[in-house]
Amino acid sequence: MAELHTNLYFKHPNSDVQQHLVALFKTINDTPSPDFDNLLSDLRSNASAITPDAGEMRVEALLQAVKEAYGETHDLVAESRYDIAGYHGMHFVHGSSGDDIMGGIVQFIGDIAPETDVRACLAGDDDPWEIFYRYENGRVVMKAYEPDYEEAEEEELPDVYQWWHAGLPQDIKDGFINDWLEDDED
């Protein structure tokens, strides 16, 4: 089974909402460790704190998306979290259904807090292919990309990279081509 790695980034202009967004998803490294029995009640509680009218409904939509992707609730637990250039980042590892699960997570965050800049970059573990996600105008826009080494040597990044990175701080550089360019600088 393939492993899919995803970096999720989000930033809300209101610091109180941002704190609630940060608390939505647990990581395997949280102390205490995530309690899978209480995972959904914590998610519902945090979502309702952001959107009292629709938090519960949005959680149910997320759970349905995860279920349809053959995922489990543990797929909503990240590997790690970090702050970078004013954004909160989370790293997820999923199986082959991770592309659908990540689309559901991006939609969920955008739906409960529409002013949030939320994006994700998913990559497979074997082949250099990627899916970029952005929440725009009430929906998730997904763009797949299969880079190759020749394109990494071009001076201008491909359109999907430019679209996904537009408006992000310079510290956030995701994708294989950025990795290859950094390797070339070393």
C-alpha cells in the first residue's frame, strides 16, 4: 500500500479562531497521546466553538467524506504540527485514500472558518507526483502535477506551483521541484 504524505497549512486573520483551528486535529505526538475514543467529541467541540450553528453538521460531513474514502477516524490524526511564517502546519501520512481524506479536511476547515487561508500539498512516496489543494470561494480546488527533473531545471516554476504558492510567505515552499532546487543549491 502506498503512503501519501501531506503538509497542510492554514491561517485565519482572527487569533482566537486560529487557536480553535489549531486544536481541531490531534497529532500522534500530543501529550497526552490522542484518545481515539474522545477524538470525535473533541473535534465536534472545537468545530462548534468556531461555528456554533454549523460545527456539528460540518464534522458529520467530514466524517462522511472520510468514510467514503475508506478511511478511519484515526486518519484525522496528524503525525506532527508546527508553526511557520504565521501559518500553522500539520504533516499527515495516509494510505491510498489520502487524497480524498485530505480534500475533505481542507473543505472542512474552509467551511467552518471561511476566512481561513487553507492549503495542502500531498505527495506519493514512490513516484514524483503531487496534488495541491486550496480552499477558494467556498470549495476545494485540487490540481494534480507530475514533475520531472528536466522541469526542475527551468527558471520559472510550473503554473500549479505558482498558483499554490501565491500569497504564501517565502518560508513555505512545498513540492518536489522546490526540494530539487534546494538540493541543487547545496
